[in-house]
Amino acid sequence: MREQASVDRLIGLMARLPGLGPRSARRAVLAMVRRRETLLEPLAAALADVTATVRECARCGNIATAEFCEICADPARATGELCVVETVADLWAMERGGAFGGRYHVLGGVLSALDGVTPEALRIPELAARVQGEAVREVILALNATIDGQTTAHYIADALEPLGVTVTSLAKGVPIGGELDYLDDGTIGAALLARRAL
Ligand SMILES: [Zn+2]
């Protein structure tokens, strides 16, 4: 029964991962156990490697294998532009876009009265310190277009106002390849407000 308990424990842990419920966790674990050499052992080694080497960047909150992440360690990224994102996943999404050459600041969430997330729980005091310490000219808020995301954006804009830094946010509107007829009313309204001269 001891073997079964260890497998159950693994399933229970896997089921806590985003996108996996108990059912898919069970399927994943059984697949791993069946493929010991090609899946289970390399996965265990990869987990141990990540556990031993990966940590949080001391400056921006990105994933790093040293004190600072690759982006913070790259002097070419010290452009005076700082992009604020909610999560590391959002940072990576911005990087995939390939259009931003500056540095990032990962909040680790958004303000939420419902969930009791306060400014102190996010990395907002650290953001203000960076704006002053790194000669930042522009803070670009790339927060999600949710109510909590926008509340957080306004809070940050107010908090940074005394520092005299330009605060901008990503445009909201028609996605590339999008058709107007398929967009929701809120998106069309935001796109109209964010219109610009051709
Ligand atoms: Zn970093």
C-alpha cells in the first residue's frame, strides 16, 4: 500500500497545478509511471534542477538563475522604459511580442478588495524605488483589461505622479486580424476612445 500512497501524493500535488484537475493529474501520473525511463526519470531530474537553480529576480520579479534575470542583467535593456505586468507569464507574453526593448516590473498580482490584496502585498513600493533609482522616463502599464487590473493601473498612476515620470498604458481595442462584428461592445468602445490619426 505504501507505493500507492506515494502515487496518490503525486497525483494530489499535480492536481493543484493550473489547468489540471484530479482526473487529468491521475492520467498524467499514470502516463509517467508507465514511461519510467523516457518520462518519469527525466522529469524528476528536471524538477530537481529547477528547484536548485531557479529563483526570483531581485530587481523585477522575473524568473532568474542568478541574482538578476537575463533581461535585468542586459545593459542594452536599460532604456529608461519600464513595463509593469501582473505575472511572469505576462512578461513572457510581452517578450514573445518582441516589440519592447526595456525592462520589466512584475507585480505578482493585482489589487483586489475581494481577495484582500493590498498595495503592500504587490511590488508597488519597489516600483517607486526603481523609478527613482534607475532613471526611468516612462512606466508602461501592461495590466490585464479586467476591473482589478484597471483599478491597479489607476492606483499605480496616482502613486507615481509625485515622481514626475510619464505613465502610459497599453492601448485596448481591435486585435490584429479581428473583425468588428465579433467584438464585444466594451472592446469596440475602448478602441474608439484609443483611436489615432492615420
Ligand atoms: Zn529581472
